[in-house]
Amino acid sequence: MDSSEFHGFLTTRCSVREYTKEEISDDEIAYLMDSAVTAPSAGNLEAWDVVLVRDADRKEALSDAAHGQPQVLHAPALLVVCANYVRSMSRYGERGILYAVQDATIACTYLMLAAHALHIRSCWVGAFDEEEVKEILSLPPHIRPVAILCVGKGRLPVALSERMPVSEHLHNEEWYHDA
């Protein structure tokens, strides 16, 4: 893949919130996870874990915890990406908490890109009640849910979202303030 193909791949990935009822196969989940484990992580500790959710009742509970977002309920599969503090804190102490969140975030990004490569659509959900999600999934105290990644088959929207120009994001050498 050359740079223009890569850029095209990135620009055609978008959040999809409507899915068909077609299931995501175990092989597809395995591909997503095999891709995620290639993500960089602090100290190569891979301080993240994923809870796969396909059960309708559990998806309904997670949708409620996500303030009623319907894609959480209707996606064939959910990948709840979690930071595992113990893995990174064992080496980095308190700073390891941040590193675990970063590791989980990068792993979730790799999951989204791997899904896109398989023509599986995804939607990153970050708005949810953490305590409710922890309870629904029986997460131990050292595990923090970072994202609920909805995955399923669906159609890309007719038009992709507009993006801010790069100049709005890039600051050379120091932060410049508008006059």
C-alpha cells in the first residue's frame, strides 16, 4: 500500500451507527484482536483488555449505561476496550494509570482500522457511565472501561463528515494564540 492508498483508507473510515443483523464471525473477531495486539504500548506491557459482548440483554444494559445510544443495542457485537492498570503500574507506578489508558486507546484505534479493512463498520462510544459498565461486565477494580466499540456490517454514509483543516491542529514549536 502506498501513501495515497493509505490516506484513502483512512479517509473512508467513519463511524457507522446502523447495522444489519448479520453476525460478526469468530474468525473476524480473531482478526480484529490479532491486529490489536500489534498496537504499540508503553513498555510493551499491553495494558489493555477487551470484553466481547454479543448477548442481547447485556447489550441492552450497556446501551442504557451509554445514555441510550441505539448503536450499542443494535450492533451485532461490542468490544469493550479496557485499561488494565496493574499491568502498567507494575513498572511505572502511578504514571502507569495514564499509560494503560493510552494503551487501551491505541488498541481500540487498531481495532477500528482492522474492522475497516474487513469492511466491518464500527462506532467508538466514549459516553457512558463507567460504574454501570463495570458492574454489567463484572470488571475488577483495576480495570477501567475506556471505550465501547460497536462493530457490525452496515453501509457507509453517502457523505463523510467534514474535517477541520490541519492548520487548526498544528502548532510549530509552541502554542500560538489568535490575535
